[in-house]
Amino acid sequence: MMDHEGPFGWARMTRQKLLTVHQRLASLESMTWHEILIRGKKANHAVKVEQMSKPAQDRLLELELDDIDELVSLRVTAKERVWGIRHGGLCNILWWDPEHEVCPSNKKHT
């Protein structure tokens, strides 16, 4: 389900950054969604589509995913995020957001 094109596409990721993201995602594999989203809510959380940037909403429309209500944001670094669609116990990875543009924050250092 990974989007390789568009403003949040994986095609622009370097090999080194891919290894970093892989390590981060692997560290979440042994955790429950409660641990990831409730205990780690400052780093990881679900975001309603209507709260996302216009480019993110437009891309969901292009991908024919406009029936999705929310995406999951998984923090890699202070700024970098991986976005996915949660289906029960799984998360289908969708976007790479190195500049925190899917859902920009007004908080300092994000």
C-alpha cells in the first residue's frame, strides 16, 4: 500500500534513512496498539483526515482512499513521520513525511 509517488512518496527516501525507518518500525512490532497510541501518544497518534493538510487530503483522493476517516502517524524523529492506515492489529504503511507536512504542527521543533 506504500505510495511511491506524490508529495509523501517513498521514492525520495535514501537507503540510510530507509534503514532508520525500518529499525523504528521494527521496534514497534512487539507492542500493542494501546502501547503505541495511548502510552506513546506524544509520539504516535491517529489523525482525522479533515485535520490534515490539503495536499494530504488531495493525495488520498487521487489514490482513491477518500473513504478513510483517519491515518496513524508514527514518529521516527522530532520531524519525520511514517503514516499508515490501521486495520485491526495491522498498519498498512502509506506515506513517508520527512518534513512533517501531512499534518503540520505549530509546536516548536516539529
